[in-house]
Amino acid sequence: MDYIRAMLPPLCLPVTSNSVPWLLGRACGTRGAAPLDFGLRLPDGERLFGAHKTWRGLAGAMAGTALVAWLAGLTPGLGVAFGALAMMGDLLSSCVKRRLRLQPGHDVAGLDQLPECLLPLVGLARPLALDVTAIAVLAAAFTLGHLLIARLLPRAG
């Protein structure tokens, strides 16, 4: 039980960094949604990241994760770093999906979850006091939870 309780604060961080940009997009629509890639297209004709990756989402992920880190007894700076690394992982997966010519918003199990979860968990393992087992458990829990919620949300309308 203590192990599960110890895993809750680090699990809240990827959930927050993943959810806040989505929530901001739903709440604000296109207001303030300047794309991170400035519309840049690579030689393959596809956008670098895509229109859904915005400065608003990046700032929101960092601010939201800082707040949740503070509420969980961690430092806000750790939350900012976690949010930034999570968004770097998200951008990496988005770039890969653009190269594969997948439609924006198309979910790919694992590719949509693991980079944005593993990059900050591994990068911040020491300040979060995580070992390899904890990182694997957190990544699996985040990925499975994300996949489950992604299946339930369309049904909820």
C-alpha cells in the first residue's frame, strides 16, 4: 500500500502534462493557439509537428504540472521541468506521426503515450526518487489509463 501511495504524486505529473493542453484546446478553441512549428513544412510536405501542438498547450502543461507538483509536495520547478520534458516527448511522437503521414489526432497506442511519459520520468528519476521498476510501473499505468480513457471519451460524447 505504501508503494502505491508513493507512486501517486509522480503519476499525477504525466496525467496533468497530458491533460492540460487538451483541456485548454477544448475550452479555448483556436484562441491563442499559435502553432509551435510556426506552420513549417518539411521536404515531405507535412508539418513538423502539426496545428494541434501550440505554445498555449506548452505553457499550460508546464504551469499546470508546476501547480500539481506543488500540491503533491514537490517543487514547482520540478513540475515545470516535467511538463517541458513531457511536451518534448509529445512533440517527438507528433513529428514521427507526421512523417508516417498519419492524420492529426490519429492515436497510435504506445507512440502517443510512452515518449511523453518516459522522457520526463527517466530525465527526472533522481529528483523524483524513481528506480527502473517505478518508472516501468508508472509508464504502464499512464499508458493503460490513457488508452482506456481514449476509448471511453468518444462514447461519452
